[in-house]
Amino acid sequence: MHTVYNTYCVGEEVVGDKPDILVYDIGGCEGCPVSILRVYPRLVGRANIYSPHLGNTSLERRYDIAVVTGPICINDRYSVELLKKIRDSTDILVAYGSCASVGGITLFCRGGQEPKPEHRTFQPLSAIVDVDYAVPGCPPAPNLFISLVGAILSKKGFFLNLFASVVKARKLSGFDLLDDIVLSGLCIGCGACILSCPTGALRMVDGKPDLVVEKCIRCGTCCVRCPRYTQVLIRRYGVE
């Protein structure tokens, strides 16, 4: 990712004022926003960052980019309305992390648990509002945030095509990787998916990935790291 960061961020200047970027967690485990905290110092020169972690957030103003983490529970009217408010107050909305992008592990929720037993149905943010880019990962690598922001500001890059396609995918998991890539004969056995899996749900068997289904949390990280699957995503959903 360091190479991608250099390509899009180093040596470029933002025309006019620095863009305002909101980073907001809508109700997840806080893993994604905490990982983003690590790269805030590197963004200071390129953007104005607003986040509850920095104590400077207001939802009564407009932002150039809003990065929202966490899933959306459709049984939680407050969160649904909050998400709609953020969408209305930003030019570009990014669903960041697997829960926000494709539902992730929260798709397994069935309710009845404290502190909100009525929370039964969780969905990716795109089920409620229009999302411009969706970035799976549990959590995504911090440098990926730098690369994405750089690509958005420069309005170019493979990242934009890929993560615009993920929005339309709605769900990604190790099961999709097996069906679309491994069992269809497209897998080249590079092992990128295995290295990227946060739970060790993938293992190499006879030179090809195999899924330990009990460990898959449907984060979709393996799909966006697979060189074959990224091509499938872009071609399937027609993002130019």
C-alpha cells in the first residue's frame, strides 16, 4: 500500500481549501474508526478531519467526504435517520469496513441480546442510502484509508472502480470466493486471500484455497484482495 500512497498523495496539492472529511461510527465495534486514528497525522496536510474521537464533530454542517463505519440496524430508527442525515450533508459517502460495506459478521445477528434485544436485522449502509464507495475489511488496513482518500481527491485510480463496484455487490464472503473463483477454475493459487483473512478461515489445500466455514465472518476481505475477484467485481457491475 505504501507504493499506492506515494502514487496518489505525495507531491500533489489540493486545489483551493482542504476538503472536510467526516469519520463517523454508526454503531459497530469501533475497530474501524480506531484503526483510522493511526493515520490522522498523515492526513493533516491534505484534509480537515472531523471525528467524535477528535471532539470536533458537528452533524449540522456540510462535508466534502463522509466516511461511515459500522452496520446499520433497520430496527433502530434513530440510527437510520442519522445515516440519512449524514448522506444529505455530504458530497461523497464511503462505507468503510465490512459491516458498513457488506454487512459482515452482523448479518448473523438474530436479536434477543443485551443491551438492545430488539436489534435483529443488520444491513450494509447501501440498503438504506446511496453509497459512493464501499471498502470491506475487518478492519481495513490503515494505509488503505490513506490510499482511498488520495484516489478520491485526485479522481483517479483502480481503487475507485473497485470500491464503487463493491457497493453494488451488497455481500461478499469466502463462500463467494469459492463459488466464483476457486470452483470456476479462475484461481491462480497466489494465496493473497489466505494472507488477508482476519480469522484464518481460508487454508491452502493442493495449491488452492479451501474455506473453514465455521470461521468465515463474511467480511469479504478475501474477495477484494483476490486479483481475479476484483476483475470479476468490476466487470460484473459495469463500473467504468
